[in-house]
Amino acid sequence: MSTIFEAQGLTKSFGGLTAVNDLSFSVEESEILGLIGPNGAGKSTVFSMMSGFVRPTSGELVFEGRSIVGMPAYAVTGLGIGRVFQHSVSFNNLSVTENVVVGFLKERRAHILGSIARTRKARMEERAFRERADEIIDMIGLGSVKDELPVNLPHGHQRLLSVATALATGPRLLLLDEPVTGMNPSETKHMVGLIRRIRDDGITVVLVEHHMKVVVDLCDRVVVLNYGRKIAEGTPRVVVDDPVVCEAYLGKRAFDAA
Amino acid sequence: MSSRVKWAIAILLFALAVALPQLISSAYIVRLMILTLMNAMMAMAFVMGLRAGLLNISLAGFWGIGAYTTGMIATKTDLPVWSALPISVVVAVAVSIIVGLILLRGSALSFIIGSLVVAFIVPLVFGTFDFFEGYVGIIGISPPEAIPLGSGAAIRFASEPSFFYLLLALSVAVMLVFLALYRSWAGRAWLALGLSPDLAQTVAINPYRYRLAVFAVSSGAVAVLGFFFAVYSSVLQPSVFDAFKSIYIQMYAVLGGIAFPFAGPLLGAAVLTILPEALRLVGDFEPIVTGALIIVIVVLMPQGILGLLSGRRAKDMTEFMVALGRKPGAPARGDETAAEVDGEAEAQDETRR
């Protein structure tokens, strides 16, 4: 396995607060890596830096051998890092299909003038995008609600839609921010199956999640953060049994649940 | 409403617009129709920016740049007046790109302030420099040359109806371009940007580039109307293009309903162009009464008239402003499930850009 993403000495301070402190970790190709830690550990900030929304104070971020520090978020997506936000965010006035079609924008070849004049080439490309969007939608199990607006969907479906949109951008690394938070058990099961499938299709996944059972089930490896520092790293089972992690983060209840 | 019904209504409205000046002998009514259509078109350009997440208060300035370019060409050069149409558009687009390259570097919020500054600067420039004839303004702009129809007949631009038809033709052309743009991938990217700027970035949409495009296109569109205004009024004064006009443009759009890129501005402009005229009865108090009425209308229906009638939701202006300042991936409202409760979220806000 080769390394697809690497963070070295990553640090982010907001004023006097150091949210992430000298963090180093790597993501191997085709693995599911969990980024866990108590509230305020800096997980979201790490995600924001990995996706280009927040610029690190210092440190290096390397994706497929290329530094992405200082790149704006849209360019990072363009390189092949997909991000799904923590909350259900979709383009609310666009149908489910349209939401996914937007994801193909970076692949378009038709010139803007062709698209305006609706040339044959532009229309064919548009149709191809729609077909591929529908394939993704069927794959994630939203085929029956293709023409709905996202606001009319239950929470679990909205989360699935966010993942579908991200998949349309053709990522090689997918960042999922709390993919199962707020989901009921059956939705959770569906999402877990989907994430496995995404990985089996060759897309590397990094996720932030509080749901310990999901983390243990799903992740090949976890990195544990506390106060912006890495306090443990390894397979979920080992990490969960690590007394340092238990003390710093998990607490008795979550420990039992796992 | 199906698209077939929409097209039927549009064609009906067009036929009505063509017929009305023939049926009505009052030049005053035709003049009101001209003002309404011109205002509506500018509001459509405003809505175009809004769709891409830009609250652009500088449109009256670019309207003025188009008008002044036409005025200068008509009075100081030997070029045909018609040539001022493309030249005005090119000048306005060029200026908008230069201005946009600077203003759009900042956040969407700073763009609002920047565009307001532009709205103030443009009339000042026209008024201050003798090159633009100062506050006296440009006078004696001739109408565009007659269009020969063969065998001695020609379309001449002199009467109110003839100018109305000129404006109608230009407006239909601009609207068709707008519609084609909205249906293209660029239109989809604009909409995505307007609905959620951060999510748009996660589908590789470059906000800077797409917003620059929308800024340039809407500036070019109002320059077309600037050309029309110059040849129609034959006199240009800086005060016509001041920031108040830009704010009025925004009101036409909001009153009609910002979710409706064509019908909203038409309705809003009709109400706000005719209302002050109807209120002439109250004499000098007219602006006060108009202003009060607008406040009442907007408070009671932030979605605009059409939004209220159809129930179609778009972000209203309040939501829009809130969205501009939202941190990446934050919920639209409520939904605080397991949000990270720590200083990191707020601190992120400060450091973004």
C-alpha cells in the first residue's frame, strides 16, 4: 500500500488558541481511516485544512506527492479530494439529480458558448452527466426520490445525497465529517455499507465520527486527537483498549458501547 | 407552472407590449411603460448577480457607464450612433472586469460595500471631470439613425412608441441571453454558488471566476440599457446614475420576488414605477409615502409578491445576508446535532480569508 495523503507537523492557531498542534499522520491508499477525539480536539479543523477551507499556520499537507497548503478549496476538490460536511448541506433549490449533476461540472468539456447555444455536443455531454448522476443515485439508494428537492427528504437521505454529490466529483480521497450522526440504526447500517462500497471501489476514506461502534466496525485504522495533539494511532480495537485514550476521551459509557 | 404555460404567458405579454402603444394615444403612458421595462431589465441583471451570491449595488453605475459611453460617442465623434451599442457594452464589461478583479478578492460581504463605493464613485467621476461635461451633463445626444426598410420606408426613432419598440427589442434579446445562460452549466454553477458557496467549492466551482463572470455579464446587460437611455433621453446628468438608483433596482427585484428571475423584476418594477406616479396626488410627500409603503410591503412579504402568491421559496434577503457570513458546512438553521462546541468553530470564522 502506498501513501495517498500525508500531514506533517500540522499546526493551526486561532489567536491564542492552538486548535491543532504539530500533528503528523498519513493515509494509506484504499483504507478507511477514522479521525476521533473528544469535542474540541481539533478534528474539524484538520478536515478544514485537508480540504483547503482553512490554511494551516505551519506544517505540510501532501496529497499524491503534491503540497496542497495554500490552495483554495475548489482547487483541492479539483485535485481529487472530496469533502462531505458535518451537517446536511445540499443545493436546496435543485432536485436530487441536479445536485449530483453539479458535481460533474469539473469534467465538462463543452464550451460555454456551446452550452448556451445548446449544441449537439453540449446536449450530449449534459445527457451523459445526467445518466451518470442517476447511476450514482441508484447506487446509494435514492433512485425513488430523484426528482425531489433535498428539503423534502429525511435526514438520512440528505446525508446520502451529500455523499453522492461528492462522489460525482470523482475523488480519490473522500473526507466524511460525521457521516452517521443523527441517523437511526437502519440509516446508519445503510451508510456503513455505502462507505465500505466506496472504499471497495478504490476511494480512500477519512472520517470523523463520534459513533464508536461505527468507528470500530468500519475503520482500518484510527488516529486519536486530544487538545489538537495525536495521542494514539492504530487499529480501532487496540486504540479503544488503550488506557490513555480511555482516560482522555472515551469515558466509561462509550467504552462499554464499543 | 409548466414551462409551456410560462412561454405562453411570456408571448402573451410580448404581444400586449407590442399592441399597447398602438392602442393608447397617451405619450405619458408609453413613457411609463418605457421606464418600467428599463427598470425591470436592470433588476433582472441584479437578480442574476444574486443567483450567484453577489449582492451588487453598483449596477446603476454601469448603467451610467453605458449611457455616458453612448453620449460621448454620439456628441463627440463621427461614429454612427448605433456603433455606441456594442462599444458601450464592451466598455462596461471591461470596467466591470477591472473593478471585479479587485472587489471580488474579498469576501461576499466586502463585495457589497465595495460595490456601493463604486455606485458612489461613478457619478462623482462624471460630475467632476470636464471631459464628461461635469454636472451640466451631456446634452443633445441624437437618436440612432433610421433603419431603412427599402422603397423609401424606414424605422425612425422620434416618437415615444418608436423608442418603446427599440427598448422592447433590446430587452427581449437580453432576456433570451439570460435565459440561455441560466440553462447552461455556467448558470447551474452560479445557482450552486448562490445556494451554498462552501458546498460549491467542494464540487470544484471557483467562486472568484464564476462571480467575475456574473459581474461582467450583468454589467454588460445594464450597459445595453445605458445605450438606450442615452439615445432616448438625449440628455445625461451624473445624478441620474447615483447610488439611490442602484438601491431602487434592488427594490424592484425584492418586491417582485427574487426567486423569479424574469417575472419578479417585471412586476416589482411595474409597481414601483407606477406607484410614485399614482402618488403624485400627495405632492411633495410622495417619496415619504412611497418609502413607507415599500417598508410595509417588504416586511409583510420578504419573498416578494410572486413568492407570496406561489409559495415558491428562495432565500429571502435576510437569509441571504446570513448565508454570506456563515462558516463552512454550518447548518442553515437549528439542527445543532452534535455540533462541535468549542472555540475552534468561532475562531475559524475569523481566519477565513
